[in-house]
Amino acid sequence: LEGHSNLVVKGVYENQDSKKLSYALTEEIINKFPDIKGIYVTSYNSVEVCKCIEKYGRKDDITVIGQDLYPELAEYIINGGLQATFHQNPVVQGEMAVKILFDYITGSQEPMGDVYVMPRLVLRSNLECFEEEYQ
């Protein structure tokens, strides 16, 4: 992205799907890069990142984009601690997987290549459209 925008990636951090590590890494990032303006979290640990940012009083100057959608995460979208999240639609993913497997086992369809489910961007302004999916 460098050279195509003013976005500069400060680093990539692996949280190993650990809430505790996600929080600790967020503290490290905030201290190491006091001018940080955004964090993208690629796991369900976005809530821990938001908690840390709030603790340090940085909620208004660090944009957080998350992954997934569940009740606690929705609360952070509502209160402004999380600006957006990519909803991966796990129900549709599961339905498609079962259908593809069933079709293959019954011989009605040969295995197909990659199957994609389009993620949807959830913001405070459209959160109510997803209420059934995260309640």
C-alpha cells in the first residue's frame, strides 16, 4: 500500500487467538507507536483491543476495525470503540459446506473448487440489519 496512499503499516502481530495476548500486544503497540491511528484485528479478539484502547484513553484517536460479529463486539460498535467489523457470515458458510458435502456424497455433484462467501462490513449505521445474526 505504500506509495499508493498515506497508509503506513507499523507491524503485524500474532495474537495466537489469545485474549490476554491481544490485550498485551495492544498495550505494546500503543506504547511503541504513540502516533498510531488505526488497528485492524483479524480475529475474534477485537474486544480485548478495544478494552485496552479505552483504558489508555485512546478511543477517540485510534480507529479499530475488527472481524466477526457477536453481542459483546456489537456493544463496542454501538459505543464507538470499534468503528467497523467484517462479518464473515458463519451460518451461510456452514450451510454451504453441508450442502456441498451432501451433494458430493450422494453423487449429485462433483467437488467444486474454492467457494467464497462475501464478508459484509458492519458499521454503527447498519448494525441493526445484522441484529438477528449476532443475538
